Amino acid sequence: MIRIEHLRKEYPTAVPLKDVNVEIHKGDVISVIGPSGTGKSTLIRCINMLEQPTSGKIFVDGEEITEKGCDVARIRRKMGMVFQHFNLFPHMTVIENIMSAPMDLLGKSKQEAYDKGIELLRKVGLADKALNYPDVMSGGQKQRVAIARTLAMEPEIILFDEPTSALDPTMIGEVQAVIRDLAKQGTTMIIVTHEMKFAREICNRVFYMDQGGIYEDGPPEQIFDAPIKERTRQFIRHLKVLEYTITSADFDFIGFNTQIEEFGRKHRISQRTIYNIQAYIEEMCVQIILSRMKAPFEILVTIEYSEEHDDADVMIRYSGEAFDPTQTDNELSMLLAERATESIIYRYEPEEKLGNIVEAQIH
């Protein structure tokens, strides 16, 4: 239905989309998630050509809409767009907002447009508001009218750009209910959202966007329960991450300890957990691992703190032949490392540059 090849979008100060390649099939309900600034809204605005791509190709039903001379207005009629801020005409009643485009663009008679408009208002639970003006309606009601207006154009695809982000929390549910109903009917939808629970429930595919593209694409069970890629996992678990690389026995240990302290305070980690992280790294990384390293070497320490679970995972990766630090002769340091942690697990991946991996969980 939609095929995207090497899509790139540049702005003077940013490149949100670097190289997007994906196919979207009829009946797909896709949730687009990811951190702010990763091109989620830019992607769907490029799909319906509200934003002109810098390069790349977009095909809709086999027709390239990015090709020079393409009748974009004709293709765009296949795609409805629901924005964050409703974009209703304030001088028109609700039913007039819905009737306008079908009459002007689809050539429908006033009676046809009116009948369809009332039918759609019933569908979104607002038939009794047909003669109201937008300024007397709640945010949730306005967004439902905006959805009805989009449906009036009989689109094959509906693009939602953060449809609930401008709403009071009490109104989010009523808009989500309408979108759920559309999903059950097999409507093809791409939904940019920050509502993770909603994204998981409604979609058959999830796009996690990062690093200038679709970083991971998969079913909700994969993305939310067992993400394959590291950045997806960090985002889903609400992880805060600190990384530090050691390439010399004379590295700035005091400076690293200070970074851990600042990282902990910034993310409101308990002082006890901060102390345990510092103690574990000193014993496991400095006293045990570093004492065995021969130049040139590299040690990468990654601290991940989960706000959701209020715990920290410390991963120490290092170069060289297989060396299990839990089997060290330095029994005192190992005892102190164990006291600071809930668990310590070692594994060796010889195909990796930093093939030695020690993971510890700290509360």
C-alpha cells in the first residue's frame, strides 16, 4: 500500500530522517513511538507530502508521489490526517466542518454530505452536537469531530499526529475509543503517539524511531516485551544511561566517581544505590578486571537506571581473552562486589571486540 525508499528530510539545523525504508500493508495499524526529535511527525507529514522530502521515494498503491509532476492532491485524498490541535474552522458548525471537504473535493451534494456527516457524528458519539460551534466543545469532542471530518473523505489510510497530546487526561479515553473502533474495522492507520499502553493495545506493528530512521520495526509483543535493539530497550524501560570508557590504568577514577554521583542525583537515585554502584565498580572493574588488563585494552562501563523498576544494571565489557572475574583470586574484592549487588553474571562472546561481559543488578 505504501512503500518508502531511502527517505531523507533535512532542515537547516537538523536531519530528523536520514534513511527510511519500509513497507506498510493494507489493514496495518502502526504505532510510531520514540524520543522527541526523532522524526515521528516528520515521517507522516512526508507520507502525505505536507513536508517535501529532501530525497528518496514514496509510493502509494504503486504510484510514486515524490515524482515531479505527480498529482499530489489526488493521491492525498486517499489519506486523511488528524492533527494534534484539531484544526476545525471556528466560524462553521460541527456538521458544516464535516460537510465542507466532501462537497468541495468529492463533488457530493449538500444532502449527501449532510447525511454522511450525521452518520459519522453518530459513530463518534456526537450526533447531538451537529449544530454546535467548536468553541463550545471540549478538547476531546473537538478531536472526535476532527476524526469524523477525516472519515468523511473516505480515506484508505489515516495518519494521526499525536491525536491525544493536546487533551486533558480525562478526555484521552474518548478519542482512543474511536480509534480502537476504526482499528477493529480494518482501517489502515499510522499513529504517532506517546501513549505506550494505547500503542500496545491497538496496533499490529510498532515503529520505534531513533538515529534518523525506523530503528526497530516489529509486533507489539516484540517491541514492548522483548526488544531486539539496545536503544529500543532503553526507551521502553525508561532507562537513564551513563557510559564511561577506560583505556589506561591511570584513568581518572575520582572523576568517574563524580560522574556517577552527578548522574545519580540528576535522576533521583537513592544515595544507597549510588554508593553500591560506586563500590561495585571500584572492586569489580578497578581491583579485579583492570589489574589483569595489558595495554592496549578497552573497558566500557555502562550504567542503566530504570525509573520503572527503581534499579540499576551495570555492564562492564572488556577486550582480551576470556577472563571470568567472578573466579578471581582477589577474594576480598569479590566479596565486597557481591555485597553491593543483587546478582553478578559473566559471559564471553568471542566474536565481539569487547567479548568479556559482566552484568550486575543493583538496588
